Amino acid sequence: MTDVPSGQRPWIGFGFGKYVNRNVVDGYGGISRGVEQWSVCASRALSVSPDDVDVSPMSYEVLEPLKRVRVSLAANEAQPIAFEVELEGIVPCFVEDREDRRGITGFRRTAD
């Protein structure tokens, strides 16, 4: 895409949220180009398939554990967009130190 001006290069974004305490899985996928943006958001009950984060038309697939994943947004009626992206980690996995943060009162955890 070197022939496309930098302000017009397309960008994609996506995310998944799995909320066990609310029995919900959410997902979004979007594409932007310049000042244009198209987004698709979806949600489903977690109990239907508790081990998956897929939420139609979004899907997340582990190709190689801790190394490669595929994220896709299938063609859909909500927006005229679709994509499939494969991501490969280049930094080896490592264990981080535990982070135990609490709110100002010291009772509510903000990170663990």
C-alpha cells in the first residue's frame, strides 16, 4: 500500500470481551480509511458456548497456542465490510509479576 497516501491507508480494529459474571460475550470489528469508519458490534449469551469467544459474525481461532491466531469478520448485513487477519507473536512468552492494585478505599480491586 505504498502508493496510498498515509491518511488514506485503511486500518482495522477488533476486540472480544468475555464476561463470565454477566453471562455475555461481546465482539467488535471495524475498518477505517481517512475520515470514513465502518464498525460491527455483536453480543451473545456466554452459556450457549462457554469455551468460545466467537460471536457471529466475528471469530477468533488459535492456530498455534501462544504463537499464532486468526481473527475474522465475515461478510454481514450490518456493514459492507469483512476481513481475515492472522497474527504471529515475535516475542517469546514470559511470566509477569502479579499486579494487585486496589481502589482509593483499599477494598475494591482494580487489577489482579
